[in-house]
Amino acid sequence: MDFEPTPRARELQDRMRSFMEQHVYPAEPVYDRQLAEADDRHALPPVLRELKEKARAEGLWNLFLSHGDWGAGLSNLEYAPLAELAGRSIIGPEVFNCSAPDTGNMELLALFGTPEQQDRWLRPLLEARIRSCFAMTEPEVASSDPRNLRTRIVRDGGEYVVDGRKWYTSGILDPDCSLIILMGVTDPDAPAYRRQSMLLIPRDTPGVTVLRDLPMFGYTDRLGHGDVLFTGVRVPVGNLLGGEGDGFALAQGRLGPGRMHYAMRAVGFAERALELMCRRVLAREAFGGPLAEQGVIREWIARSRIEIEQLRLLVLKSAWLMDTVGNAAVRMEVAAIKVAALEVAHRVVDRAVQAHGAAGVSDDTVLARLFAITRALRIADGPDEVHLRTVARQELARYTKGATS
């Protein structure tokens, strides 16, 4: 395994690092202020629109997408350090048009969309003219098992009719959201993983009702997490993504790279938290000297550095394997990094919060928000326990293969 950056990747890292320092970090308080003062808490703040225009002009745009002629053509290994840099800021991924849920939706459209679907939805997403959301999770069932989904998609002549309820549909409250990618059941009598299909639903389709915006640990996300009711929603049959019964396979194709992106950004979360912790304990005095002289603080810092380095190596190994043997062959590694990344990031953020004392739980730093995000992401895209199950099954298979019952 060779993790040495290619010349192009190194050049992009240098440019993104400089862009983050010159433009993104200084814009964070401006972003927060504009969001607090806005009439619509879900509208794009002007400073973020300006940053996106600058990033696009500098070629730091759609770096996550490697399929065909759509994206930058970077490998997962080349993109990993860039995602880490973007992840150091709450607004970083969106600045570079590399934020969820659009990234996963663009992956789906690039891989499985028809030319007509790509022209209508993928091109404007790549240009950030619109936003999108992904409607899979349901409030009444354990949605980590897609066999439980209840939302129905029924064909009626040249249309599909959708009825059901979804929640934590992230992004649907953004005024620029124009597309819902919904996963529902087309054939409840089919084999377990052939029941589901994906449908492209324009946001303004009659019958789509946002019941409420769900907070996350008390934070109202700019993109919004919608509790959404679909009542007799009709779309043409041409809005089917892939074929009937392909929904589960498409979801796996979407979530694999998505989990990798979460892990990459989580390294950035942890690095930002460690930096803030180190600066804080060097600047604050207690019991006759800087906090940094306390043994427990030094242990927090040492363990954080060790854990981050271990995590980064695991992420890079997984990215390298995805590039060399393909996504399907690295299910265990992708599951492992989703668990490890958010556990490490949350642990480091927690130490940084503690080191900041009262300031750590306030909105005066980014730490409280990082604490909420890293905890919530241990549920998003499948809870830790589902991924641990995958790792355990694959590990046990090494010992049971060929065994007689």
C-alpha cells in the first residue's frame, strides 16, 4: 500500500488548505451571524454563496465525484485528505459542493441515472443551482433494516403513486431543494431485498407535505431534517431510478462512498477539536500554572493524537482498497471506518469540550455543535451496531467457511 499523494492531490491539498485559512475559517462567525439574523433559517447565507463562487472559480469543486466526465476524476485515496481538510469546518464541505446529502444523490444519478435524469437533475446539482434530499428513514420502523420500510410505490398506468411517511429527510427545508430521492416498496411479495425501488420526486409535487423540522440535539440544521408525509404523490414512470426492485442495491452503492466521506470528514472534526483543545490548555491557568501542565490534560492530548493517526491510516487503507479492488470487496473495511471514525471524533471532541469548561458547551466555539454532529452521525447512514454486525459476520466467516454443521 502506497499512501503517498500524487502530484495533483498534493497540489489540491495545498490549495484547499490555503483556501480554508484565508476564506473559510474567517467566514464561520459571519455565517453564524447571517443565519441568526435571517428571516428564513434554512436559506443560504450570502457569505456561503460568495465562498462557493470563489471555490468554483479556483477549481476546488465537486472533488468527491470520480465517475465519467462528471467530477474531478480523483481516486478515493486522493480525495480522502481533501475531505479531511473540508471537514475541519462546519461549512467546509458545502463550500466545495461536497456535502451530504447531495454527494450521495449525485453519485446515484451519475451511476444509475438515464441521460434525461442526468440532464434534469445531475447537471444543476453539480453547478449548485439546486439542492436535493434523500428520503429513506421512517419514524414507525427500524429503518436500518430496509425490509421494514412501509412507504408504498404503486404503478398506475404511466405514473407511480407514493404514499407513506419519512423523517430526518435532511435538506428538504432548504429553499433551493428541488429533488427528493425516495426509497419505498414497489413489490411487498418480492424477495426481501428486491422489494424496494428509488423514485425521483420534484420537491413541489402535490401531496408532499413537510409536517415539521426536526432538531438534532436542540440544533436547527440549516438544511433542515424534515418529517415528511407523502399522500397520493404522482410522478411519471420515467422518474424511476434504475429498475423496479433495484432500490436496495442502489442504496448500498450510495451509502458505501457516503460512509467513506463521513469517515474522511470525521478525521477533520477530530483534528479541529484537538487544535482547539491544545490552544485552550496552553492559554488557561489553574492551580498555579497552565492547564497543559496537568497530567490528565497531557494524557487527553496524547491519546487524541494517537487515535487520530490510527484512524487516518484505517481510512487511507480503506480508500486504497476501494480504488484497487472495488467497493463491493471492502464492505468490512467501510463498515469498520464508519464506526471507528465517529467514535474517535466524538471522543476527541468530548475531551476538547471538557478542557474548555463552560465555554465548551456554549456556542462561543464550534465544539458543542461538533459534539452533537459526531454523536448523531453514529446513527446516520446506519447505526454503529449494524456496522459492527457486518464486521463480525465477515470476521466469523473466515473461520466457518467450509465447516460442516
